[in-house]
Amino acid sequence: MTINVLAICGSLRAKSTNRGLIRFAQANAPDGMKIHLADLLDMPFYNADLAEKPVAVEQLLKQLAAADALLLGCPEYNYSLAPALKNALDWASREADNHLLSGKPVAIMGAGGGMGTSRAQYHLRQVCVYLNLQPLNQPEVFANAFSGSFDTDGNLTDERIQALIIKQLAALQKWTQQLRK
Ligand SMILES: Cc1cc2nc3c(=O)[nH]c(=O)nc-3n(C[C@H](O)[C@H](O)[C@H](O)COP(=O)(O)O)c2cc1C
């Protein structure tokens, strides 16, 4: 059975390197895995006063309902995860019994400064605990966005990181199958 993965990227920038990681993953997903990208551009901040859910939020919730696993592109902003990614998780977490997130397998990858977004990724892992998301431990994907690993459009060109992503997707496939049992 095909594993349907929803990728959520914390950077909204057109030439985002984090999106570049996800793009590479989409193009190199193993047989039996499809990766779709959520569109966060029009997503407002979570606000409990909104009587009706905005269209962009409804769309995200629909995609999450159809997803067997998540792939989170995690930029590091001021030593933590980017607000666009946190906001998407916050919206999703307000659904009944957190059913859209609870128990779902997750792979995390990120591109940033010298520490490869590791600090942000560990904050994100803390958020996963509360949401009962099931993050894959290894391999971790920490990319440097400023050392020639990407072209000027944000496409990943670094062969070491490319190989790491291919390994991570294979591990996510196995992890998703394991959690289904
Ligand atoms: C508000 C802000 C805060 C940032 N803080 C950090 C940081 O703490 N650590 C880091 O490695 N990079 C930091 N950066 C740089 C980002 O890693 C860099 O902009 C990265 O390319 C963002 O990902 P993108 O290419 O997907 O947009 C920060 C960038 C912004 C805009």
C-alpha cells in the first residue's frame, strides 16, 4: 500500500533551502511513498475567536487526515522552530482528540546555520511529545544553508545530504509500516 506523506515547511520563502530539502525528498521518494507539500502561505495565526476555519486551514486539515506520515522541514529561527511550522501544528492540534496528529510517524529535516537547525529540531521533538507524534530518531538531517550545499534557487546539490535524505525516507517508510501493525 502506498504511504502518503504530507510535508510541512516552516519557511515560506520562494527560494527556501528547507523547501529545497523537501523538494529533493519528493523527487527521490522510495517506491510506495508519495510526498505532498502543504501550502502555508495564506494560513493565519491560530485564533480561537475565529468562528469559521479559514480555507487554508481547512485544506491543511484535509491533507493531514489523508496523510499516513509527516515530513517536517524545520528552519531554525532564534534557536527554535519557525512560527509557520508551529502554527500549522497548533491549528491541527485543536481537532477533536488531536486525532490528526496523535500517533502519526514523522521525519524531520532542516537547513540553517552552522548547527544545521539541530537546536530547532530538538525543540520540535519536544512539541512532538505533547502532540503524541512519533518522530523517527535516525538518521537526523542537519544541513548548512550557507556552505554551498544549495544552488541560488534553494535546490539541494550536496551529495552527502542527498544520500542522508534517501536513507531517512527509507527509514520513515519502515517506521510507518512498523507503527501500522
Ligand atoms: C528570524 C530569523 C532568525 C534566525 N535565527 C537563526 C538561528 O537561530 N540559527 C540558525 O542557524 N539560523 C538562523 N536564521 C537563519 C536561517 O537559518 C536562514 O535564514 C535559513 O536559510 C532559513 O531557511 P530557508 O532557506 O528555508 O528560508 C534565522 C533567520 C531568521 C529570518
